[in-house]
Amino acid sequence: MLTEARALRASGEVKKAESQYAAAAAIAREGHYPARLREVLREWSELRADGGDHRGAYELTREALGVN
């Protein structure tokens, strides 16, 4: 999912990439994979920041910083 999200982001399909990042984050949360979750949230926050959603990017970054 993360690879697909990256590919979608690179091709400019922001809405689809957003959905893939959300799905990847859900799986990482459910599976208790903290390192992967931080990675997903970091990249997802960059996607949002690039699109001008700085509040959304901040929220994802804040969550990533709180992952143990």
C-alpha cells in the first residue's frame, strides 16, 4: 500500500494517494508496527503540506511523534 501511495503521489493523483496513505496507516496501527506507522505518517504529512493543508500535516506529524 505504501508503495502504491508513493506512486500515486508521484503521478499527481493526490486524492488516491491520500486514501492509500490512510489505509497503510490503519494497517500499521492495527498491526502495532510503530516504525512503519511513523514512516507512513511522515510521508502522508508531506503530501498534505505540499497540497497546502498545513493543519492536516501538523496533525499527522504530531501523531507520528507520539508513536512508541
